[in-house]
Amino acid sequence: MVSLEELAAEARRCDACRLARGRTNVVFGSGDPAAPVMLVGEGPGRDEDLRGEPFVGRSGALLDRLIAEELGRDRSACYVANVVKCRPPGNRDPLPDEVEACRHFLERQVELVDARVVVTLGNFASRTLLGRSEGVTRLRGRAYPWRGRWLVPTFHPAAALRSGGEVTAGMRADFVRARRCLEPG
């Protein structure tokens, strides 16, 4: 069985799609490899590509605050990853062939971390993992049984920064839903 470290090393060598040519760093994932909560975003942005870490900058600060306030945890007690591991140019959505080239990395991360709850951040991650065409506005508001765990879709932190209070309130409610999925019984 491949470990997260071995999988990350494989990702750093990957050149299976065009995104590899434009990256500064592979943004594989971070956090506790035995975390009960895994958060999955779309793909790295400029700051993430430069630092090699998911969710840095303003979006990361909001995510950290929601994790602390609504999950009662520090980000280091969660595992954070993205659907694709290299930055799409201009922060565009990853293309289907790019997702397919990276899918095995995320699938193995989900298996290896084995979190009880996966929180998807935004349209792209929610649609990709649930295999649904509806957007996050329709998908959020409930927890889905998914591969022996719970999947809780919510908005992307960048959407909350752009849109304000209503989106942030929805994210808070979704994070509370994720916390409830962690409770025994």
C-alpha cells in the first residue's frame, strides 16, 4: 500500500496533463493524515502554487476561522486537498482531462486519510466527488452518505469573500452539519 508521502512524491513527478508545465509547485495536500475531517477544494490558485500549500491567503484565513469556530478544530487537525494538484492558468476551472489525469491522487488521498466526513468546497469539488451536475447552491444544505462516510458540500471560501454574509452564513451552517456527522450515534 502506498503512503501519503509516497503518493505526494509521485504527484511531484507527474506530467500527465498540461497543468504540470505551468506549475511552480505541486499542491498535494496538508494536515493530519488520520484526520476525521477532509476538506476538498477545486485546485490551487496563484498563492497556493507559489507556496505549495492548499488554501493560503484570504480564502485560507476564512477557512481556518470556519474550521475553528464551527468544527471546534484547528486546520492542522483536518486534512486539506484539491481535486487537481497543479494550478490551472488564470484560475480557470480544471478541464475534464486534467481532472481525470489527477483523479487517482485524490481517490487515494480519500482512501488513505479515511476521514469520517469530507467537506467539498465549491461547485467544482462538489460536482466532481458526488458525480452530479447540480451546482453547490442546490447540493448544499444536507449531508450525503458517500463511500462509507459523509460528504457535506458547501460554498468555496472565495465565493463567501466575494458575496458576503449570506454565503458565509450558509458555510457556517454546512460546517455545523459536518460537525454533527462526527458526533457518535
